[in-house]
Amino acid sequence: MSPLAENAALVVIDMQNGINRPTLGRRNNPAAEQNIEALLTAWRATRRPVVHVRHMSRSPESIFWPGQSGAEFQPRFSPLAHEHVVEKNVPDAFAATGLERWLRVRGIGQLVIAGVITNNSVEATARSAGNSGFETIVASDAAFTFDLRDLSGRLWPAEDVHALSLANLAMDYAVVRTTEEIVGAAAR
């Protein structure tokens, strides 16, 4: 992997308390949080910009309903004072949030995306980033999802849902790399 831009932004999506609720079901990639922490450590050490995305739901039944603990950042993913926070109401972190403008004003053209849910907010945000002309990298092992039933009732394991989501992104929207590859490129 080529070295990363000196101002490549790390976009950490929806690492909030609510994502750990058992009611969401079985998930894949138990090392995702450790890998997100490794990315955060690398970004902070190299003084690259970090963007924390927080979902603030419009539905009172949501795990991310404002004003309750599920909407708060997990302590280990809490933004530092100088790190940018974006609040969104839909899966796509670019939709009506000002994120694109914030990135463009700072001349940021390269993004590394990590977080949850792979086939929801991660995929939606990476698609918008790629469609908007950003060089987009998704950290394959710094994201996770849950088992999912399709419209005919078939249960798809989280591993398959995750793999297909990453394959969708790799077709046209993003480059998919491991945390180790990305951290190595950040150190160069």
C-alpha cells in the first residue's frame, strides 16, 4: 500500500454504547474495536485529522436515541477536544451534516473509514465518499456487522454480510485494506 497523505482523515463511524446491545444479535469480527483503537493511535501519533461520527436517531425506539446512554460514544472512542464530531440522522455521514465541506475546506482528499455497521453506515458513507471524489479506504477488520435476514427470511451470517458489503465497496467506491496495512502506510 502506498503511503497515506499527511492529512488523510480517519472517519470512525457510530462507535457508541448502543452498538453493544445484545438485542442486535450475533456479530462478526470480535477484534474490530482493537483495530479501531490501533487506527486511532496511529492517527493521533502522526497528528492526522480524526472525524468521529455519531448517529442521533429520529426514532425513540432506537439504540441511538438522543439523551440516553446508547447514543453516547464508548469511552475508549471518545473524541479528543481537537477532533471533529459529526452528528447524523441517517446511515450516510455525508447526508446533511456538512462533512464534505469540512473536509474540502481543509484540503483533505483521502479518507480511511472504520466503525459500524459494515453494510449500513460504513457502506453508505464510503459510497458517498467515493462518489464525491474522495480517495476512500475502508479498514476491513476495523468494522463489523450482525447476522441479517433477507426478504425471503433466509438468515445470512454476519461474516457473509460483511464480506459482501466490502466486495460491493471494492467494485467502485473504495479500496479495502487491513488495519495492519493502513497503519503501516500511515507510518511512512
